[in-house]
Amino acid sequence: MSSLLPLVQNETIKVLKKQRFHIVVLILLIMIPVFTYAQMKTAQNNREKFNQDWRLELQQQITDYQNSLGSDRIPEEWKKFRRIMLQQLQYYLDHDVNPSEPNGVTFTRTFMSSSATLFIPLLIMAIASDIVSSERSTGTIKLLLTRPVRRWKILMSKWIVLMLFTAVIIVLTALLSYLISGAVFGYGGWKMPIFSGFSSAGSDVNFDAVHILPSWLYLLMQCGLIWFSSIVVAALGFMVSVLVRSTAASIVALMASLIAGTILYNMASSWPTAKYLFMLNLRLTDYLSGTPSPVEGMTLTFSLAVLAVWGGIALFVAFRVFTKQDILN
């Protein structure tokens, strides 16, 4: 392991010196303020359109839920959900929190969830797609392989650095989202309750496992799931970078697969086998919010297993090709 440390340090310096990582940071610094401004305009329009006191609206919702609990026509599972809703609405009233008013935490949570399937993977792809192929195209890989170091260690150092920068990109995205949006909406909201634990089978929703999480824990779980799915995207980009000499070709291949996934997501219900594609399993955060899966039978455990298999195969192919084949010619 000690022999890997100098290689990891060397690879880290290489990534930091490249313009790609700087471009990723620049994209974040440009796009997050744009989305923050859009959210601010939406909030302003909502305030102008619905100028009624939000406390009165919450109190009316609480009254409606309480009245519905005494009705025999409402199924017990829906009553269970409404009891949980009552707890959340009462929390908002007791703590003088307007749930429809954005803050730094709610913006970060929404932005991270929306970015998990395309935006963040594209940022990671910018690093992963050329971590090997760029050195093959420039010929610097020949100098690296002349060192008295096993090939698998050279590739392992690159993979460790890629995992490190994947985590850095996710943390940076969440941190910048909070800091920039918080300057506009305020930095509160860490203890606001969020529902999680919904599950569905067809058109039926199961509320048995529904529970309330504080926003800070929900956001932490969200980032963890995004990291896992991003690691799989990084592994696939890593494999393509080993297989393809051209950096541009590897970027196009990965970009096409990610965009295809967003298209297939809305069509997957008529193609059950599509649930085994990695692109359809990247939306891990949907399981936290209870969003129905595109194909029946998909669960968080299933998606984690599918992604783990795709990532494992990608790493196996990458290491097999790099260590066994003549990649210098």
C-alpha cells in the first residue's frame, strides 16, 4: 500500500493541473447561481399569486386532516399517512416555518436530486473519460510503464484518485448549492422534517415504513446514494478510458448512454428488461422521496445490486485489458 501512495499523489497532481477539473468548478459556479435565480423568481411569483397567510393555510390543512381521521370511508393506510402529515404540519406551525418558502437546505436537496442522473455524472465523466486515454494519446503512458511498478498498481492509483475526485465533486456541488442559495433564501432549514420510506407496488402505496427524518440526515443520505451511483458512472468512464485511445470518443460514448437513459426512463414501463440497464438505476434518491420506479419490481436493494454488478464488470474489464494487453501500440 505504501508503494501506491506516491502514485496516488502523482495522479492527483495531474488531475489538478489539467483544465478539466477547473472547468468543472467553473460550471458549478455558473450554473448554481442560474438555478438559484430561477428558484427566486418562482418563489416571488408564488407569493404574488397566493398572498394569503401561510399559517392560515397550514391550520386549514391540519383541520381537514383531523376531520378525515374520523371518517370510516378512508382506508386505514391513508389514515396512517395523514397522521404523519399532521406531525409535519404541526412542526411547521410550532416552529414558525413556511414549508413553501425555499431556503438553502431545501434548494440544495432539490438541486442534488435533480442533478443525480445527468448533471453530476457528466461532471464526473469529464474527469473519468481521459484519465487513461489522454496519456495513451500523448504517449506519456509509455514513460509511466517503464517504471519498476506493476501495471495494476498504476491503474489502481488512477482509480483511487478518480474515486477521490468523484467525492470532491459531489461535496463541492452540495456545498456551493447551499452557500450560494443560502445567500438568497437564508441558511436555515436543517431540522425541517422530511418524509421517507414510501414504497409502491403498482398503483398501491405502502406507508408502513414511512418515517420522518431531519433535513440534515436526509441530505446526508441523499449525497451518499448519489456518491454510489456516481462511482458506477466513474467506473464505466474508467473502463472506456482504458479501452478507447481517443478522449473525445470516450466522452461521446458515455454522454450518449446517459442521455439515452433519460429518454428510456419515460418509456421503460413497456420494456421490463430495461430495469437491468445501469442508466435506469441511477435515480437512487427517488427511493428516499417515494417516487414510483419506472419498472415494476425495482427497489433500492435491486438498483444498488444492478449498479454494483455494472461497476464491478467495468473495473474487471479495465484492469484485465490494462494489465494483459499491449496498450502501447
